[in-house]
Amino acid sequence: MRWHRLARGPEADRIRAFAEAVGGPDVPDARLPPGDDAVSFGLEEDEAVVLTSDAYTEGVHFRREWIGWEDVGHRSAAGALSDLAACAARPVGILVSVLLPPELDTSVLSALGRGVGACLEGTEAALLGGDLSSSESGVTLDMVAAGGAAEPVGRNGARPGDELWVTGELGGAGAAVADWTGGLEPEPAARRAYSRPTPRLREALWLRERVDLHAMIDLSDGLATDLRHVAAASDVGAELEEASLPLAQPLQGYGNREQARKIALTGGEDYELLFAAPAGDVGGLRAAFEEAHGVELTRVGTVRREQGVILRAPDGGERPLTLSGFDHFRR
Amino acid sequence: MRWHRLARGPEADRIRAFAEAVGGPDVPDARLPPGDDAVSFGLEEDEAVVLTSDAYTEGVHFRREWIGWEDVGHRSAAGALSDLAACAARPVGILVSVLLPPELDTSVLSALGRGVGACLEGTEAALLGGDLSSSESGVTLDMVAAGGAAEPVGRNGARPGDELWVTGELGGAGAAVADWTGGLEPEPAARRAYSRPTPRLREALWLRERVDLHAMIDLSDGLATDLRHVAAASDVGAELEEASLPLAQPLQGYGNREQARKIALTGGEDYELLFAAPAGDVGGLRAAFEEAHGVELTRVGTVRREQGVILRAPDGGERPLTLSGFDHFRR
């Protein structure tokens, strides 16, 4: 843990530029001074530690031609914090490891820090620490999010008959990536969905207080893949209703409806939540949820005893959902 | 957190190869199943969380020509765990983010995992989780170590009159780096000091139980730089006794004594501990420490009220210690 350390020189200048740009609250119940070898913080009574890490690297996860440095900072912090939301954990803060080529100066660190700070805003999460290093080429951020929860929600408790719900809209980030990959400039809403996603931390804590959440996951790999993760961990199957999918606004104008549905099902990085809850428990809370958070809540399907995930068409026909997310090492 | 996840494909194969090679204990008091969005574990009563991260990247921190993949795994885990030792924290485990070019196959992940596993052996630390991603070029490991401590030891409590002690020998890793940089093959002891350092976790806990540790730090940047960190954080100065420095064996054969001392003072990455304790408290424990751990304990200096760090020569003469460690962005 090296942010805030006192030494002078170009490395320390970059560290300060980043930490000052992030801003935000101090470490809660800190047991070590800033800039020590590690960060130490207390939890609330009965809480366990919840930790998750998420790497974000140039050329693989993003390209400089696509988004700016502030977006890179925001986007990478959102990825880690979203995993805390998926467990309905109370966020405490993030550790940020940054690797960047020596020719990038303090202005890049400031921009990355402003983006991280914008993502932390309103979450109560603090910048806990991290590490800064030069790289031979390309920028990499590795984000670790830390939080507390007495009973974190896993992927493994979905039961046959449970309803499946998602927060927000699906496929906005995927629409942007599809445009960039095809050489097009995405429309602003798609661009924003990709570059400025909101980790659903408050939404998850709100739901945990009111609903018996059997299983929850964040949609980082896309609904098709992430639902399969829930089904496999819970040893159940699931049915998605095609007509119910809340397509993101940029997908609604697509002439090719099949393509729009495919992006909504497989486009990762929306960072919405998918959860399973007992039938009938969520419907009555929908209006209050949307009122509290300004985010939709949509029932998209049902948990089944039969293994496998199927997609039910509006005419009642069903087909297996075989679409897959990204594999870093498939060629 | 993605290790252990159940999907099939080349990415999952690599994840499994790594996790199986690491081996080691299960997550203590786990509150989420393996492969969930995050890892969750309980702490002992009164403990606070202690977290630290350390990035290790090809071309900057290591070169493939210098060491093998097992060494890379061992070395990078040691860097993060050593920061826990510096705070006298009880280790719980590590999160490992790995980025590597797609052409590197599962055998590289197995070797990295074996090295990480070798470093964890005997520490009670578990593989908690992490992330795997492809990279455009070069291998990067970002290690986060997590632990617990009721009262973690910081750098900031050294007081005038305190004795300064170090564990082990200094400059072994630095001798290896100096040889490689000069186009030479290091001798085995130097190579081993660099590639297989032992984080002093048990030593730190042993000391914490018996000594009023005013301040402690691990020697990742070299004694000269790390002592300055302690002095700055504690608002004191310090005096090092040149004759007392425990030179690593590879340095003892150096014809150029000045060069040997320079490497012992500035060679980082030995991962020994430097601590400040009340005068007279440690000397009587030295034999028991060396008996328990098979590691030397050496008094190297004294904390002074006057700002600045000085080096005292055997003839009594003093000079300011101006040697510096590595700055990633100085060109």
C-alpha cells in the first residue's frame, strides 16, 4: 500500500496526483496511518470481510481510441464495486494498483483519479491504498474492493419456482462495444452505459433488507453467461422470457431485433444485478424500488428444477440459451 | 474473484491449473462458496482487517531471462505477504490477479501457482481469489494480501533512544540484480535471495508477543530508503552503524567493500524486517529468536531526535545517508 507516501520524486508526484483527484472519505476506523505498509480498518459487529478483485487492461478491456482516462478510472472501479453489490456487501473502499508507461505524466493519473472518485461518489467507499508501478507498455488497473457483510449473498441459493429479476436495462454497454468494434461511433447513451456504469451497491442493500435474496450476481459477463453461473452454482435450471428483457434504449432503435436481443443477452459490463427470490415477494416492492433508486426492476424469468437455461419466445416456443460471453484465451 | 469458477474453456483451464498448483488451506470461516463474485471470511475477535497490494510486472520488476515462472509466483506473493509481516498482522490469504499474453498456456499458470504455493507454505495463508485476464504483452501479477490484527504496527511510532534492529541478512537480492544488470550470472545464494524470499510473518508475530514494537517496516526498497520512511513517519532521525550491517553472504566475497555496503543499504527486495524498540528490550531475546526461526537478529542503529539519517563509520566519523532506492518514473 503506497498511496500518500511522503517521498519526493516523479513517482510520488504521480501518487499524490491520483490520490488527490480521487478525494472521498477517510478510511473508516483506520488502525494505521495513511501511507503505511498496509491499510487497516474495522468492521461492524458480526460482519465478515468481503473482498474481490478485477483487472482492467489496455488493448484487452479497453482502447484509448474508445474512451478517455477518466472513463477508464470510473469503469474499472465500477467493475470491482459491482462484485461487492452482487454479494449485498456494505462497501468500505478500494485498493488500486496502477501500472503505466513512464511517458504518461501526472495529468493521466489525475484523470484516472477523477474517474475513480466519480465512481466512489455516493457509495461511502474510500480509497484505501494501492500500488503504482511503471509498465513496459499499456495501462493496467487492478481494483480490489473491500466491504463487510454479516451474511453475504452468493450465487448458489436459487431454488425451483424462484422468480428471476434484473435491475436497470441490458445491453447498453454491449451496444457501444459492438459499434466500436464495427468502426462506428456509439450514440451517447451507449457510450455512457459502457464508460460510466453505476455499481448497484445501494440497490443491493435496499433489496437485502426487504427480500429473502436466494442468489445474486452482477451482469459482468452478460445475462446468458451469468445466469448459467447462478444455475450451475445452485444446481438448478432457468427459463428466460424473451419478451420481458429490458432492452437498453440504444438497442430499441435496432432494425435487427435478433441482433438487439443477442447484445442484451451476451453484452457484458452493464453491471446490473440479477437475483432469484421467492415467487411473489418482489412484485409488490417494484414501485418503491424504482422510486428510491430511479432504476427499473424487471422480472425476466423463473428458476426451474430441470437443468439448463432456456429462452421462451413470445409465441411460447422454447430453445436452449447457448450464447456465450468472452473467453480471454479462446482463439 | 474468479478462481475456481465452473465454466469450461481455455480460460477456465488456466484458472484451474493455477488454483490446483497453489493448493494450500481452504478459506477460513468462509461465508461464500468458492468461485462466487467475492470471497468472504471472518476475523478473530477484536481484530481489524489488514490489506495490502503489490504489483509485479515483466520488464520492470523481473525479466524472463533472470528467473523462471515458479520464482515469479513465489517472489510476487512474498512481496505482498511481507507487507502484512511489516504490520505484525496474522495472514489470512491472498488475492492474485494475473495478466498474461494468450500464447502462454496452462503450464505457465501451473508454474506460477507452484511458486505461489511454495511461498504460502507454512504461513496459514490461503488462496482467497483473484482474476485472470489476457494481456497485450508481458506477464503481470498483482497480489493482495489480507490479514487480521487487533493493533497493527505502523511505521510511525519510533522514539528517540529506540534501538533499530533488522532480521536476517541484507543485500542478497540486490547482489543478484547487480550481477544480472552487469551481464553476470549470480551465485546460487544471491539468486535464491532474490527469487525465493521468505516473508517474515512468523517472526513478526513472535516479536509482537514479546517486544513493544514502536515501529516496523519491511525492507522492500532497501534499508536506506525504508529507514527514511520510518524516520519521516515518526518525525525523528536515525543513526546506522556501518560496521554492524549484516551483509548477505554473496556480498562478503566482494573485493570492493564500498560497493558491498552500498548494495546492502540500497538493494531492495530482501523482505527482511526493520523495527524500532525500547533500548535494552530486544538484546536478551536474540538467542531465542534465532533458535526459533533460524534467522539472525542484528542491532543496526539508534533512533535520534535530530532529523535526518546518518551513517556512522567504524572510526566514529558520520556522514548523511543520501543513497536512494528505485523511482519508477525517474528518467
